[in-house]
Amino acid sequence: MSALLSRRAILCAAVSAAMAPAFAMAQEPASYESYGPLADGRDPSLLPPTESPIDYPIQEISAGKIPARFRRQLVTYDGGEWPGTIIVDPQNRFLYHIREGGKAVRYGVGVGRDGFEWNGDAIIGLKRRWPRWLPPLEMVERDEKAAEWVNGMPGGPENPLGARALYLYSNGEDTLYRIHGTNDPKSIGKALSSGCIRMLNQDIADLYLKVPKGSRVVVLPGVSA
């Protein structure tokens, strides 16, 4: 089923969603290894690899478990972005990958409170397969689950960053904003954590294959902007 998309329509659309705290998905800067032990007291020698050495199989979620509007689908696009561009619409819980011929692939996403804070133009500076997760120290202090992984959780099916991650850079610097997978499919279409943009593992894996490093990403303002 096709739907009409334009940048103006995205910016003008409004949608309400429940906001509730949950397990946050914030990730360390991509250049964390260069910080050394003086950065926050953690020992870089204890960090797991940035990517898992094992390429685990991805367990696909059946379409029936996701609301129809948040399932991956081809839609009509009449905006001005070039094919290959990613448009992230945190307010409406969608991510668009612009295609040739006035089309776009639309994916449903989950967002968090922090997902509304950064917006603008970026590029994909890094890509990781089954990335590690390094919880912020403030989370370690308040969350016993995060404290278990103070020196980093290896990438894998249980990792909250999911199967793939795209790291966004702007003006040559890491924005700390990520598009990544999730092991919680119920979060798609919702705002439930202090994380970035989350996609079904099968969807982020699909996008990961289609977008090279250097691809342009436009992150639209969220409801709090």
C-alpha cells in the first residue's frame, strides 16, 4: 500500500505518544578507545571488540507482531532529497530511505526522550555489525543491569544495540546519535527509553546493506523541538 511522503508533510505532521523511562540505549563515542583510562576511569584493555567476531543469525519478527503502519514498505516520495538519503522522522516514528523513481522505503522505528534532542544534517561515519554497548557511567550508578556491563557488553543477540548500528557524524564530529537495532520489537513505534533511533533487527540489517559510509542523513526535529 503506497503512501505520499514529502518533507513538508513530515515536518507538519503531529502524533502523540506515551513517554516512559526504560533501559537506555546510549552508546560510547565511536572513538572511545582513544580516550584512555583517564577519560572516565574505565580500563580500555577490558573493553570487548567494537563488533562481535560472530555474525549471529537474525531472528526475524513476523509482520503480524508489528502495527501495519510500522512495517517495512515502499511508499511514494515527492520531496527534494537525492536517492540514497536517509530521512529520520522521530516525531512520527518513521525512517525513510529515498529510492529512485519517486519512491522511498519506509521503516517503523522506536525513539527515546533523547531521540528528540538532536536534529540536523549528518553522514554515516561508521557502520558496525553486532556492536558492543558501553553504558554511560551515570546509568551504571543507577541501574544494576547497566552496572554489570560497566566495561562494555559484547555485541550479540542480547545486546540492546541489536544487530547493526549506523553512527552519525556532523561537521567531522561524532554526534553520539545512532540508528541501531533492538532486541525489543515492542518498542517500534513508541518512545520508551533514553536511546537513539531503534529499528527491528531485520530492518536495520536491510538498511545496513543498502547505505555505504558517507551516506547523507537528515534528522527532522522531534516533538520537543
